[in-house]
Amino acid sequence: MFFDVAYQASWVRLVDRDQSLRGNSALEGSRSAVQIGMLLSPALMALSLLTRVGRTLPAPPETPVPSA
């Protein structure tokens, strides 16, 4: 919330008026990409863990067979 207000207040100092539309489009596009990434990252992490579980478990130790 703080950053939304701060970037809007300082936007006029950072970007020239003739580049405002293009700069705002780029900023909002990158913000949208970050939000989508934050939504997808837990699902992708869970999927990667599920695909690795069977491959990363160590083999059970062999029990020696007693000699008769």
C-alpha cells in the first residue's frame, strides 16, 4: 500500500510527460506479472516437490541375512 502511494506521488518526477503513457504501461505490466507469479509459485513448488519425492527418498538399509 505504501509503495503504491509513493510511486504515484513520485511518478511525475521520474517520467517525462510525453513518456508517461508508455512508462505507466510498462510499470503496470510488470506489477501484473509479479502478482501472477506470486499466485503460481506455490503451485509450481508443490508440483516440483511431488515429482521429486519418489526419486529423492533414500533406499532402505539392507538387513543382513543371518548365517545358519
